[in-house]
Amino acid sequence: MKTLKLLTITFFAVLLTVSCKKKDETPILDATTEEAAAIMATSFCTDNAGTMSLVEDAIELSQNTVLKSSLYDSSFTISSTPGAAITYQYQVNYAYGFLNPGNFQLAYEANGNYNSPNVNATISAAGSMNVTGFLSGDYYVVNGQSGRDGTFTMKIGNKNSITGTVTSTLVNFKVSKTTGQLESGTATIVVNGSTSAGMNFGFTGTLEYTGNYTGTLTIDGKQFFINISTGTIQ
């Protein structure tokens, strides 16, 4: 009887060990990192009217000489073109103008939704971009912050439903005055939130612009190559 009890205890101990091992080996962290990267990339890309679009708009609006001493407000709706890989519709408000002769600011608010290959979301957004470099040098320099709050339904990784915040902080995005091309810049992108299962998470990514609207996104030592136009990750 003692032998039977001992064998039974041993069996359950082994079973528990194997179960724990399988659970520990489930790549939840990697999948969640991939989800965070997808949210960061789609929030940043131009095809989703993301943070990079704000950089472009700030540069373009600052070239209008009529704005040199005035602050303008405008509200409008933007939507994706038919057949686009990312479909979206946002209600947007811009406030923009020169704070002084060498500093142009674009402030914005927006709300709407988008559907991309990796994630669907309903979001509200706000932020501002400052453009300097008008008085000297070869570049316009953009610094600023952009934030999106909302719900994100993932199509990759663990396919989580996530409620969270995406915050992008841009440092020295340089646009050539001669060619109009973006040549360099870095951004810190933070995603915080919780899944529908109640699991809280937070990830910080560092985006290094590598030219031709591509970038390297590093999250917890894991590197992703992203297309800043389409928001795709590799």
C-alpha cells in the first residue's frame, strides 16, 4: 500500500513538472512583443495617417508664408483610398502656426478607427510637432510627441484584444531643405495596456530611421525591421 501511494505521488509530481515545463515553454513573451511591435508600427506609419504623417504635414504647412505670424485652426475628415492595405477614417483637428520666426508648431487631435493586416483599432489621438531650422542649416528638424488611446484587436501573436496607450516621442527627425527627404531621426515608442484576460503589460521600443522610409525597431533586445510607409514588420 505504501509502495502504491509512493508511486501515485511520484506520478503526479512528474505530471506536474511536465505541465509546468510546457507552460513555461509557451512563447507568450515573444508573441506579446510581436503584438506590441505591430501596434507601434501601424501607429507610426504613413499609410495609416500615423505619427510619420504628422511630421510630413508639419513640414508642408510650415512652408506656407501666409502662416508666418498667425495661428490657424482646421477640422476635417480623412479616410483611406479604396483598396488600400490599411483602411481608416479619422476626424481630425489641426492648430498650427509659427510660435516665433524659427519655431513652427502643429498641434492635433483625432479620433476614428483603422483596419490593418496585423491589427484593428478604434482610437483617439493627440500630440504636437515642432519644426525648427528655418533660420540656418541644411535641415528642417522635427521634434514632438504623439499619443493614441484605444482598443486594439490583434491578428497576430496571441491574437489578444488589448486596451491601451501608444506614445511616440520623436527626436531630431531631419528633413533636407534641398531634397525634401527625411534623412535621419530616432523615436521612443511606449505601449502600455491590458488584455481582455486582465493581463497588464508595458513595452518600450526604440525606432532608428534607416532611410527610404524604413526603420529598425528594438523592443527588449528583440529587433524588428519595419516599413514606415506600410507599417509592416519583419
